[in-house]
Amino acid sequence: MDKKSFSKIIAGTMTWGVWGKNCSTQQMIELMNCCLENNITTFDHADIYGDYTTEAEFGKAFNESKIDRSTIQLISKCGIQMESDKRNNFVKHYDYATSYIIGSVEQSLRNLQTDYLDLLLLHRPSPLMRADDIAEAIAKLKQDGKILDFGVSNFTPLQTDLIETKIKINYNQISFSITDFEAMTNGSLDHMQTRNITPMCWSPLGTVFRQDDDQTRRLKKILANFSDKYEVPADIILLAWILKHPAGILPVCGTADPSRLANLMKATTVNMELQDWFALWSESTGVPVP
């Protein structure tokens, strides 16, 4: 089965709700349309975002927007059970029972006001997850047309292999950026290429604009030079650095700022030179490459 075609940059919705900008319905509609106008057609969700509220707020906006469902792709995640007044939980934990996965997806579909998810991800690995239970849930959801594809999030290569003993994984959404590149050096991205798993990455800008330390100061200095050279903003350079990796990583960008959303796809047109790519990596580590 061919993999679903997602946009090269994915819109992350975590900060669209109460965990961030707390957008109104109209603001969410405007953000959706801004994405589509700039060829960002894929929207990344999780059931827990906004303390289990953001999916429903997005769904309301999506319904009112009259956007054609066939023109967008919806991703969601399940498995994290948070302490919440919406859940009878006394401790944060993970649940990957067959019935829980199916019930979570059905709730996400109601919240998002759609008949299917283009992709379901297991949000974080659990020591108690059983590959048989997960495979049974995914097979049922696919058979019923409620999900089109399946993947994981934040899974190690061995955790991925465990699930793949029973069912194929097509995506793994991980943390990856110029300041968090362990997946590139610990074999994780190599493993995904070997297994034909497409990586997605959350927090693709890393800590560059969130922290002030020796690493980020070095990076900001070289980014200013490359921003002039390639005639794009610094954040676009960072996305272009990710896109150059042969694993075909799809960055999930969590901005709720329309002006920044409008710029993101410029990263796909930056043809970063080989030595510039390594220069950024060297500035991040503070030493020449090995």
C-alpha cells in the first residue's frame, strides 16, 4: 500500500488551543485557510492537546470553514492518559489496550467532525504495550475505514521493531532539530530508512529561539549569515537543514502565527549547500565533525 501524501511541512495544532494562543473559532478558520493558501495541507493533533479540548475546537472550526475534507490530511495520536478533570486518572500513564485505542480514535473522529484519520500515531511507548493488542486495534480501525495509515511517536528502533513483529509502521514522529540531533547519530534515522518508515519531527527549531546559551549564540551568528545568503529568515534555514536529510523528515511546525505559517514552505525551495549543512551542525556541537 502506498504511503499517504502529506505536505512537506505539517501544521502542528498543539498551541492553537488553550495550551497556546487559545484561538477563537474564527481564528482557527483563518489559520487553516492560511495553511492551505501556502500548500500546508496536513494538520497534526493529539487527543490530549488542550487537556483534551483542542481537537473539538479545531473540529468546530473545520466544520464551519467548509473546507473540502479531501484537500487536507488529519493526523492524531492516542495512548497518553493524563491527570485531568476529564478523566478518572490519579496518575499519568499510557493505555494501549485494543478497546482503548479504538475508543480514542472514535472520540477523535467525533471531536474533529470527520469520518477518518489519515494517520494514527501511538503517542509515546509504554513498557506494558502488547504488539498483538495494538495490531488488533489497527486492523479493525483500518477495516472500518476509520484510519488510513498507522505509525508511532517517540519510539526507539527496538520499540518500533517490537510493534512491527505484528503490524507495519509507516511513520515515527520524533524530536529532531539542530539542537536535538541524537536521532541522526544513534541509528534511529538510519533504522527508519532501512525499514521504510518516514520520520516526522516535532520541535524542529529546537532551542535556538527559546534559550540563550553558548550553543544558541553560535547558531544565531551563523544563521544570520545564511539568512542573508539564502534570502530567507533564520527559522527557514533551520527547517531547510532538516529537509536536506535523506530520511525525508517531515517537520511539524507548531506556530499559530499566520505570518510565520505563510513563510514555512520556503524551506522546501532552499537548496542548502553541503558545507553549509555541516557548518550548522559544527556550530551546534561546538566542535568540528568527527
